[in-house]
Amino acid sequence: GLSLAFDELDVEGGIWTPASALGQHLVDRLAEVDITFDEVAF
């Protein structure tokens, strides 16, 4: 919710998943509260 309210997004109308619409904005906000992601290869 806060990313939608406070971040300027580069998406237009339609249906977007949070990751698709918020992208790096979401990752940065989560990292601020110590939630991180690791990339792994299979």
C-alpha cells in the first residue's frame, strides 16, 4: 500500500502483480526493514 501511495511508478493501466508494478521500489522498501532476497541458480 505505501509503495503505491508514495512511489512514482512507471506503469500504466491494466492489471499488475505487486512485483511487476512496484519492481525495485518494492525491493528497496523491504530492504529498509531488513527483508531481503537472495538469487539462487538451479
